[in-house]
Amino acid sequence: MDSADEFKQHMNREIQDLLAALTTDQTVTEAELKATLERLANTAVAAGQKQSLSSLITTEDLQNHFGISQRRAIALANQRHDKFGIGFRLTDASNSRWFFNASDLELLRPDKNRPRGKYSAIGGRAEEQK
């Protein structure tokens, strides 16, 4: 199933078939009912996992969405993971990548009034050069 609509149609067909079997004079055994419900549950879980994986965002997506540097995006990922427990990091020999659910985007929004480091106008080098 490639789309949410296809998934809904499939699930509706399965449910209608089950309801038709239950509301007729046809006898449905416990084993048949259990098998049908397990099939429905497995289909729902698979569709949910696929949807969850297809909507993951990376630190590159954070850069583009918020207009921030790669360094800031990675710092946000680390900080928000520690603070809120969101996201996960996959690491291989050459690099490390952060992944978040799209629903975490608001929690990943950079702070508006955070100090900008030693080059900021708040007590940094900018004041010293005046």
C-alpha cells in the first residue's frame, strides 16, 4: 500500500468482510475471527511503521526549514534530544545522522532570543570593538 487512502480502503474492505461474516447466519469460528483480527492488526502496524519512517526529518531538513547552519542544526538536535527525549541518531564509521518525526518540528524550533556566542552584541566582541 502506497498511500493513506489505499490503506484506508484496504482496512475498510477487511472490516466489511468481517462484519458480513459476523452478521450472517454463517458460523465464524474463534480461530477464523482471531486470524482476521490479527491480519487487521498486522496491516495497521505495517502501515503505521511505513508512515512513520516516510515522515522522518533530518538535521539537513532543520537547516532548510529554519534557515540555520549545519552546526546549529546538529547542536539543536543534541540539545532537544537531551531535553525532550526526541529523535535518534544513527552512526556509522564516517558520520552520524539525526532523525526526528515531523511532529517534533515545533520542539526543534530554535530559540528566538538565545545569545549568539562571542560575536553577539550581548557582552561579546561586538561591544568590545565599539
